[in-house]
Amino acid sequence: MLAKGSSPSAGRPTYRRDAPGRQATYQVADETFGGLCAVAAIAVSVGAKSLNRIPTAWINRLTGLILLALALRAAFAAAAG
């Protein structure tokens, strides 16, 4: 049941139709894209610096653990429906 004044698409990208027959265009805030680019740039910078200090085997293990955790989360979410 939705609360008064809420919509089922809250938190999802919205779309609008400009004219009949045209494809829907998604509107994404510029701030979101700018923030994503900033986070990606920081991650690349930190990752490049850490390659000199952290052994590659540790990085591979950490990456594997993160991917395993994400796979388990996805599996549980799919099983829950």
C-alpha cells in the first residue's frame, strides 16, 4: 500500500514523451552524473597508487571476495522474489 502522496516510481528514473510516436527520453540529473565521474576518478587515482604498495595477490583476493558477496546478495534477492 502506498503512502498518501507517494508514487510507485519514487526513486526511479522518470521519463516523458515529447510527442506521440516518439521514444521516451530519460531525465537524469546532471549532479548524479558529475558525482559518478568524481567517484570514478578518485577510485582510479587511488587504485593506481595502491598498485605500488599492495601485492597483486591481495588485490585479486579482495576483488574475488567483493564479487562473491555481490553474487550472494543477488542470489538471495532473486530467491526472495
